[in-house]
Amino acid sequence: MKQKNVILMVVAVGCGLVAAFLTSQMSAKGQVEQVDVVVAAKDLPVGTTITREELDKVVKVKKVPKDGLPPAYVMDKEVLVDKRLSRPVRAEETFNPQDLLKGGAITLPAGYNMVSLPVNVGQAAAGFIGPGSRVNVLATVRTSERISAFPLLVNMLVVAVDTQTTYDKNGVFPSMNTVSFAVKEKEALLLSLAKTRGCNLELMLRHPDANHDENNDKRIDEMLKLLSDERAAAKISTNAEAAPSKNTESKPEVKPDVKLDPSPVPAPPKLATTKVLVAKQEIAPNTSVTNDLIKEAFEWKDVPKEFATDAVTDTTDALGKAFKTGVSKGQWLTWSMVGQQAPKITPQDPFVPAKPGEATPTPTPVKPLVVAKRKFHDVTVHTPTGTSVHRYEEIEPGKWKKIAELSPQQAVESRETPKPETTPEEKSEDQSETPKTTPEKKRD
């Protein structure tokens, strides 16, 4: 055999060996290891409780490549019986054992008590907070120095929403009034202090993977500083701190040495006062103000001047008048109580019907009431802008009041308006009522 043919045969054998090796490797990669795991058959909301009756409806077993699985997953469906989800699970998604809570109802842990906080859906993560959730209580407070927002309490276990200790089938609370927490005594006192301080409180839903080892023991003092200001210091005391110890003996309090400032303390300013009349007895309305009544029914007392702005300090102008609304005992007299005395009403004779057979008395004719006419007087006033007529009316004998300002033409027309006929007596009265003086005012 020629040497060239031998070389070609060796090359062909080598290529065949390489192809066989590559084929074996490719077939090995196609055989991926798969395992049976439990996945959700449909979307399951947070708080869903998986019962044995609904187990086959909500979960199923599925083969999944082992390389694509999360670090923790459930392989047996029995593990999910009577467990409640602390987070939502999507369809075809595996279950994490840390997301499974035992039992449908949440019970208080040992050493904890329960306290409730009034909240609505908007303050509770749109209703996704429910029994078993872990939340942070966020607070916003306004003091005289600042406005602060901070987590008041962290990692709080929700025990109930209103009176429900389990989620419903929807896994959400569309309406709520209160949320109850498992708290220690100091946490409850801090929450009560924040509500009294006027804080705006909201709940933040924590992620299921958040650190559940956080506690509020070391945060109490810091929260008290944030709730304090110059006007009011925040402080809480538990029963153990408030109760005196039985083993400790009472010791006299040792007062530190205090050096007094030798500088004199300024005396407080004196309050300005004034004397007012204070009633010693009840005084009826429309009672006349006289000197004798002032001496018998009133006494002078000092009151702060700023409160007695309308008080009667001099009775000279009040004499002859009357108490309009009366005066109560112990009330000081003010000018608003004094006014003109109201006219007394004359009592009318009672009506007695005539007996049968008696003549009805003829009523006495009543003379018609003559109404005196009002007096008017016009004054012509000349100014650079023109001429006007000021019309005055006599309101009292000798007292005139301006009632109109007319043009000369308007004044003439009003005087030429025909007046109703009057009796001779009224005419004589009108002539007698002509004012003695008719002043005229002229302005350049």
C-alpha cells in the first residue's frame, strides 16, 4: 500500500472518532434532569388558606428542570394543607416554605398583648394588610419647631382586621375600621402617646423577605424625642416602672445646694382698675334711675379697666332715665342698659255687655284728630357751579332738618303743585306756623 493511502486512512479514522465524541456529548446535554414540584394551578392572593377540600383545585404537580428551580420549593402537596399564604402566588409558580403560615387564625405570641388602631383602607396599603401581615407604623407630627415623619413602630404583627382574624376568599379587605397588633406594653404606650400628640398614622406593608428580627426596644427613647417639643415633653411609664419597689427603703430627698441670685426680682405690674356700680339685687326693666335707687341697690367695686370699657362710672347723665332690660344681681351697670323710659300703657275699662231690656248707651262722638302739617322751608344757595335750593323740614319746634337738594325749577314745580283743600282752622294753623326767620345762605 502506498504511503499516501495510509495517511488518508489515518485522517479518516481520526475524523470519525472526533465525530463520535461530539455526538455523545450532544446527546448527554439533551437529557436534562427534571423533578416533580408543586405549583399553583391559578393566581392565589395573599392570605389564601389552602384546605384539603380545595387542595387539588388550587395546586398541581409539574415536572420542572432542576437547574431552573429556586433555592426553596415544595415537592409534596400535603405540606400545603391548612397553610395560609403570606404573599400572592402566580399560576405555574412554585411555593416557598417561608411564605406558608400555619393555621387560618393568628394567635397572640407569648408575652404580647393586643391593641387596636383606627385606620381606613387608604392608610392600610389599600386593604392588602391582613391577619399575619408584618407592618411598620409610620407617623407624621407637627411640633412648634419642625414637622417630622418617621417609622414609629417596626415589624408589628397584625392579629386582626376589625373582628376578622382570617383573610376571606378574596385575600383583601375592601373596607376596614381598625387594625389590631400584637404589642408589648411600651409599644402600646408609645402608640397611645402618638395618637394623643395628634400624629397622622399610616401602615406600611413589609416585604415577606424583610428582616423579622427587628424590634422596638432600642427605638422607644428616640421616638419620645421626636414626639417632644419645648412646650410638652413626651414620656411613658410602664406598670413596673411606676410601682415602687418593695425592697427599697424610702430615703429623704437630698436637695442640691442652690445659690440664690441676689438681684431683686421685679414686681409684677399692677393691673389698672376702675370703680363700677354692681347691683346688690334684681332690678326690674323700665325702672327709673334715681339717686335713692343707686344708693340702695348698687355698690361700688373695682374691676379691671380693660373689661369695663362701657361701664357707668358717673351716674349724672343716667339720672332721669330707666333700665331698659333690667339688671341682674352681681352685674355691673353699663350704658347699654340705660335708656329712655317706655311710656306706660293706660289700662282699658273692661267691656260689660248690656243686660236684656236695658237701653244701649249712645257712644260719645269722637272728634276727628287734626294732624298738624309739616313745615318746610327752602334756602337758595349760589355757588360757582350753579344755583341749588336746599329744602328743610321742621322736625321739632325750632329744629330744622335738610331733606332734599333741588334745582330752582324743581323747587318752583313742587311749590306750584295743588294742595288738598283745608279747613279754615287748618289754614289759620298753616299761617301761624310760618317760621319767624327765613335764613338764606349764599356762597360765593
